Amino acid sequence: MCFLQFYSNMLERTILFDLSHNEMLNIYDENFSDFLFLLEQANLITKVNENEEITLKMLQDTDILVFGNPIDDYFSTIEIKNICDFVRNGGNLLLISEYGADYLQKTNLNDFSGMHFGLFFEKNLIKELNQTNQNLSSILHIKKFQNHDITKGLREIIIGGSCSLFLNKKAKPLFFTNEKEVWSEIYNNITGKWMKDKEQEQIIAAYTEYGKGKVVAIGDIDIFTNEKNIGINTLDNTNFIRNLINSLTEPLEESNVISFLLHQLGETQNDMRELTKTMNNVIETLTILEKRLSYLEEKANILSLKKKDANLLNTESLEED
């Protein structure tokens, strides 16, 4: 079956791009026109949220929610809860950051990307050695992929100006930088310069499953643009985005959802054990304090009685005199 035939047989689904947090990725901007074309091929209904707070009612008919590098704006606690509930109940989430991540972009993606999903955007810029032009060292040639539907058939993709990802919980990498001649740089706010940090392999994109939904995080937005040499039409970048769309429109297998629920139950039991241990420690501490207070009160009463007896003796002695 050819690519277009495959997409024509897909169910109609909705992808919502948030713009209410000053996101860079405006799907109706000319620079993202080729990305929009891929979404239309995938039979996706494209919507944008320009200024409303993220609510469960807004997300009710949404299959994929996209935050394309928010800038100078923060998600509220209520919005974060609604986003997590959306994914837990079967929604899919695409999170995109840029070099410097939350630190430079002045936002708080990590408050839910990291804290809830285990996908932490790191406040750095990843570079690799470029023999011909040092100014292009932030353009990464990715050839190392984790086995996954999203990376199927990929040989090489180009990433420009990316941060890396730190993973925990059940999050897994999608693709990495080379092991050699790659390093991260951290922005020094005092000097206004990027300072070399670590020379090591870096994770640039990752995914996780959360409840009935999926979350994908990537540290670069340029791959979705029409930019020459780093955008959607470069090498296997188009195939990566097609795979990404396909994956985020496919429901999770029931066994994965059951595994998540059992994992959550196990974490809840562990939390209860820790809470019980903490409560027992508090009770033990209060018991010790209570005994200590009783001892001090008893000692104070004895001292008071002795003082009264001493005063009484002094009074009697004065009367005898």
C-alpha cells in the first residue's frame, strides 16, 4: 500500500497547536507550511488555541496536543493537571523545546514534561565537531536511533540548535548524538556566553507512555520548519515526522495500559509504606516528647513543693524569733 493510500484509510483525528503560551510553532505560519501539508495528508483536522487557558473541555475532542516551544510564559498548576489528565485518559502529547530549554525560553515545560512524564529538557546547547565550519557546530547529524515505530527506516536526520533530554521514570530515548566529538554548552548569564560543559553522548528526542496516552519530546523546533539544510525536507527528517504522526494517532495496546496501572499501583503502595513509616516516626517522636514533658512537669512540681516547704520553714523560724 502506498503512502497516500495508507493515509486515506486513516480515521479523521484532531491535532491542536497551542499558541496561548507564545509558542514558536504556529502551524499556519508560512515557515511550517510543509509540516501542515503532511498533517493534511494524514487526514488530521488542524486547530489552534490562541489565547484560552488549557481546559479539559477544550481537549475533549483532541487526539494530539502540541506545545511548540513556548516562550516568556508559564503554565498554571490547573493547566498542568489538565494536560496530565488529558494524556492519562488517552490523549497524545508532542512537546518541543529549543536550546537553553526552560532556562532561556523562560517557561516551565519541565513542570509537567519532567515531573510527571520523566522527560526533562536540559538547559544546554548541543554541538558536534564540524571540520569545515565551526559556526555550524550546533547542526547535528543524527545516525543513532532506538528501535521504535517513530524511528523505523531512518538512516540520518539533521537537528539544528537543540537542547538535550534527561530521562527518568519509564521514559525512553528515540535518538542520540554521536558518542565522539559531541559536547554540551551551558549559557553563562553573567558573561553572556556559552561555556563548554560535558563531552558525551546526548539524547535529543524521547518518548513515554502515560496511562492510555503517549508523550514525545524533542529538543529542537527547526526540524518542523521549511528551513534549508535543517528543516523538514532534509535527509530523513520528513520520514521521522511521518512516523511521529502515525505513532501519535495509534492507540496504545491494552497490555501497556494495564502495565501502567500496575506500575502506578505499585508506586502508590510504596508511597503508603513510606507514609506509614513517617507517621510511625512522628508518633514515636511525639511519645518521647510527651514523656519528656511529663518528666519536666514532675520535676517542676517537686521543685515548687520544695520551694514552698523552704518558705514555710523560714516563716515559722521568723515567728519563733
